[in-house]
Amino acid sequence: MVRSFLTNMDIEFKEVNVDLNPIVMIKLIGKTRRFSVPQTSINGEWIFGFDPVRMFEVLNAKYSS
């Protein structure tokens, strides 16, 4: 859902599949202390799960400053 949301909003993103890269998964868990997916970093702020309202808030803050 995050991928579709970002694609439909024409927002560039880099997708990392942690199922295919366990080293990245371990690093991500170490950084966020969360085991959940998806985890989305926007301008250094982490959003957990699919939360389009929070994504809009963070994106608006990024582009309005």
C-alpha cells in the first residue's frame, strides 16, 4: 500500500526488501527498534505501517520549510 500510495502521488522512493537482505533488516531493526514492516523514512523521520495522513504531514513540513 505504501508503494502504491507513493507511486500514485508521484513521489520518488527507494524500496528495500528486507526479506531478501537480512543484513539490511538487522540494521533497520537496530536503528528503529521495530520489527514491523513497512517502515518509511521521510527526511529522517520514521513512519511505521501505512499511515498516509502522517506521510502527508511530514512531506508538507519538508516542502514548506
